Amino acid sequence: MNTQLKTLRILLLLTACLLAGLALAFVLRPQPVDTRLAMGDTNLGGDFTLTSAQGPVSLSDFRGKVSVIFIGYASCPDVCPTGLAVLTQAIKQLPEDQREQIQGIFISVDPERDTPQKLAEYTAFFSPRIIGVTGTTDQINKVVRQYGAFYRKVELKDSAMGYAVDHSSRLYLVNQEGHLEKTLLHNSSPQALVDSLKAILTNQG
């Protein structure tokens, strides 16, 4: 009987520890970007300078416009084409006067393969209003941290590609003053992006 009680106590203690650990993990889990924005996290976003086929490009170059940033890489098989297609369709659906006030920025986290010239050719398939930029690993990591994003290289055995890159799949909407205002998933509907862009354009004038 005593042995059974001891065993039961140990099991209860282990269960309590497990539940406490799960609760702590839940509290300390990384917060989604949108949640952090809603809570007024002003540390997200900010200016940066990377390189395009035309030379250095800074977010501040587009002050006065609404910028839509997508972080990925040109060899991405599905997420990036989907996100950029959503952005392209949303831009096309805007009235011409508002279309002029939107700037897409595609940031490649794969500088080893994505030269500025390659990015220029890649983004041209989608829209002339999207510019492709990249930089050194340190520059890229800085921007990724700024926007609460992530990426990591994944080796692909027996593949001609050699490696793929896991990365964030969000559209980052930056207002005319250069502040990160909102994010949307890459597979949001073009209409959802249109509505968000119009709201920012209207609110900021």
C-alpha cells in the first residue's frame, strides 16, 4: 500500500510539473507579430538599407508612400510566388491614384543565389511596383530581427537546389511615415490587402 501511495504521489508530482512547464511555455511563447503590434510594440519595423540592381535602396526612400514588404527568396517554390501574386493583384485592384502611392519591396534572405540583377528579373514577372533587394548576411539578419521575422537554411540531400530556406510568410504594411502598421499572411485574399492598404491611405491622408 505504501509503495502504491508513493508511486501515486510521484506520478501526481510529475503531472503537476509537466502542467506547470506547459503553462510557462505558453506564457513565454513567441508572440505573433500582429499581437505585438496590437499591444503597441513600437520596437518592430524601422528603416533599413539594402541593395537593388539600381544600387542602394532604403525604406525611407519611399517616405510618403505605403510600402509592402515581403521577406523570402527567388527559388521559393510556393510561398513567395503566392505572396507576391497577392500583392500584384491588390495593386491592380486599387484606383490609379492610389496605385501610385504603393511600393512593394521583396527582400531576399538568399544572397548566395539571389543577386540584385536576378531579383530585378524575378520581381519584374509580378509588378513594376515591386523592387527586389538583398544584402550581406549581417544586413539581412538585422532587417529580419527588426520586423520580427525569421529564416533558416535547410540542406536538401539529393537535390540540384542544394538547399531551401524556411522563412516568414507575411506581408508587412508600412505607412507613409515609415512605421510598421499591420501584417497579413502571404495567402490572404487580394481584397483583404486592398482593404488594408485603403485604410492606411485614408487614415494617413
